[in-house]
Amino acid sequence: MTAVFTSRFNPGSAEATQRRAALQARLDALRALEERAAAASARSLPQFEKRGQLLPRQRVALLLDTGAPWLPLCTLAGYLQDVKDPGKSVPGGGMVAGIGFVSGVRCMVVASDSGIEAGAIQPMGLEKILRVQEIALQNRLPFIHLVESAGANLMRYRVEGFVHGGTLFRNLALLSAAGIPVITVQHGSGTAGGAYMPGLSDVVIMVQGRSRAFLAGPPLLKAATGEIATEEELGGAEMHTAVSGLGEYLAQDDREAIGLARDVVAQLGWNMPRRPSAPGPTLPADDLLSLMSSDLRQPVDMREVMARLVDGSELLEFKARYGMATVCAQGHIQGHAVGFISNNGPIDVAGANKATHFIQWMCQLGHPIIYLQNTTGYMVGKDSEQGGMIKHGSKMIQAVTNATVPQITIQCGASFGAGNYGMCGRGYAPRFLFSWPGAKTAVMGGEQAARTMQIVTEAALARKGITPDPAESQAQFGKIVAMFEAQADAFYTSGLLLDDGVIDPRDTRAVLAFCLDTCAEAQARTLRPLSFGVARM
């Protein structure tokens, strides 16, 4: 039966205190990186004020309902991808993105961070907007884009960026055709391909004297055709709202434009009733800072994590005595019935079969599945292989792939090897995936990889009759460990958009509740799809 979980964790122990301090240091580093992006943008405030404009984050704040929840997404996008120096890299991908409420409607909001490089599109910024468009489509969220971008940085031109950039516009057409509103506020320029952002929107709001949208600006026009024209003649706000018909609304400034966007959303009639509150866990969320060791080889009872996420700390464990290294349980988060799958060790044959059965059971019930990743992967060894680990692990992967309910993944600890796949990693398209600061993702642990290469190298040398040099062997070992550890780090993987953001473990319940609400609203929302997106008149 469902029972309140009895915790055996001692948050006052010396070990727990050490773990808490280590994770708090990681959280401080995360917040400093996020603040670095905001500070870099804010340095442009004098120029924005001189032009009578608001900074991008001010625009977002004005758009969102005061006091309503806001879930920022992919805040570390591009970290260490712009420059390799951790002290100088500016994360965020040159844009602000997240899910929030506008006039009572849950929306996907994206804003060009024009305070940084005039909003020029960065490679990981493109990946970021493609990801949030995917989330908007999956979860039937109105897509609001606050645009002010210098376009692609031609000094860092890459042909693959140009080609893949077309997906951004394809996604806008898919959103509109699905019946999901696409609303653009054109705060500044949209040139060449960027002009298709308003062109593929259902509603466009322009700002007098600031908005620009043209396929070729004056310099390119003159170079290509010899024709001379002003920016206003080619693509100004007054021209587009009165002559071309590209814009529906003309605002006098940023504030009025944001107000018009809120009015447009208010007229959608998409407000959804809020879910009534539910009892919180009986165990404190603060314990989540000290449950996981920075040494991910240390065992953790992941039921302790589940009990600090669910309503009333009540869990119904599934097959508790079978495949015990894999934990499956049912509970509720803010009233949402959910199933949990997690790991107290490698996934063995029994654990894979148990998880497969549980996934099918949750699909039959229609309950979302939450994966709490903490695994070194599937069990290896003679007994495991002879027991059919490959085929049973494959059954689990098939179940994850074809599950008919929303799946949400939290990478709490280790996410190694095929365990990343079987536990619904990024490659398996969970609706949402977030990481804790201490999580690590890799094909295997750094020391495992180094030891494997050491064995292979020494065997190859032995076949040639060469004795390995201990110093060289140790140097190679250290180099491989360092390479794997650097790439496994949660901040690094988040910079590559291998998750939707790094979160404070104490916020996990709130994040999950927000995501579950989003999924439930998507299921309840009736769309009126078209055979094509809204064609501009």
C-alpha cells in the first residue's frame, strides 16, 4: 500500500555536511555564470536608454505576469563554446528563453539578447531556439519572440549555420499550422533570413522608428542592384504596418509594444484553470543538497530523493523485492499521479525487466514517468551476458522509446554508458530534461576509460615485444581521465544543450510540478490545426 517513506538519512552527519558544502559551491558557480550573461547585457544600458529602449531582460519582465512562475531554459547554452576560458565564457547563447505566464496564459517566451553583440545569432543560440521551439510544439505553448538581432556574425560565418538556420523558420510554419499562435514583437532589425521571423508569424507588433525588416538592407541592396533606398523605405515599421502589411500593430515604444503583446495573448482565450494545491513532502528539500556525493561511486538510496519530491512523502514501490538496484515507484507531485524510475546501482537483467513492465503499466494508466538518473549503466560480466543483458536492456530501451505518456528526466548523479539511453537521456526525447550541478554524463567514467586504454595499449606493445614505459603510461592515464572528466561535467554538457538547464536540487519538486502542469495543459488544450501556417495578407 501507499505509505509515508521512512528516511534513514542523517542530514547532520559530517559526510552530509561535506556534501552540502560541495554542492553549494557548484550552485554558487552556476548563479555566477548566469549573472555573467545578465551583466554583459546590462553594460549596454546607456545605449538602450539613449535610444529610448528597454534591455531584453526588462522586456521579458514587463511581458510576464507579475508574481507568476517562470521556468528559464538552457541558461548555460554555449558555455565554453564561445571561448575555452571558463573565466571569460558568456553563457546563454545570446538569448533569453523560458516558459512563463502572459495574461494568464502559459507561453514560451524568447528574447534576442541584443545587449550582447547586438543580438547576433550564436551557433549554440540557434540550437537553443530550435530546442525551445520543439518544446513549444510538443506542449502546445503560444510562441512569443521579442526580436532585435544583428543576424549572423559574418566575421564568424559558417555555412552549416546558414543551412541549419532554415529549421528555425520551418518550425515557425509547423507551429502555426498546428494551431499554436506565433507572436513576434519586432524591437529592432530583422535582416535577410531574419526577416522571415515576422514573415512566418501569425501576429507582428512593430515599434515606430526602431523596427526594421528587409531581405536586403541599404548596403546589400546597393551592392547587388545599385538601387539606393533608406532603411525606412525598405523595411521601417510605418511602411510595414501601412504599406506592405507585414505588421499588424504599430507601437510608439518598447513598453507599448509589450502591452500590445499582452493584449493579443489575452484575446486568445487560452487561460487554463490552476490545479489546486496539494500537501508538500514531509521530508525537507534541503536534504537534497547533501544526499548525493561528489564521488558518484558512493551508493545512494534514490527513494530518499523521491520521498522529498512527492506529496506527503508517500510512495508505492513497484516490485520492491525484485531487481532491487532499479527502483520503480508511484506517487503524486502537486496532485499529478506519476511514476518514478531510478537506480541504486547498475541496471541488471531483473532491473531492466522490472523497468520495462513498469513503463508499460504507467502507459496503461496514463501517468507521466519521471526518470531520476543515477546509474553507471547496464551490468556487465559473464553471468550478466549469459543471462541475456543485451536483449533485456533492449526491451527497456524499446519501452522508453515508445512510451505513450510524457517522460521527464532529472540527471541527479551518474549518467554513464547505455544507462543514459535506458533512463531516457537526451537522445530519447524526454519532454524536459534537467541536471543537478553534480551530475556527470559520459560513455563511461574517466578512470574506466583510462584503464581500458591502458590495457589495450600495453597489450599492443606486448605483441611487439616492447615493455611499456611507466611514466608515459601514467601520463596517458591522467590525460584521458582529465578529458573525460571535463566533458562529463554538468556545466559543460549543459553548454552543449544536452539538457534544458542545470537546477538547484531543492527546486526539483517545483520544476517537476511546473513541467507536469505544462504537459497536462497541452493534453487538455484543443487546437485548430490548418493544412499550412497562417499566410500573411
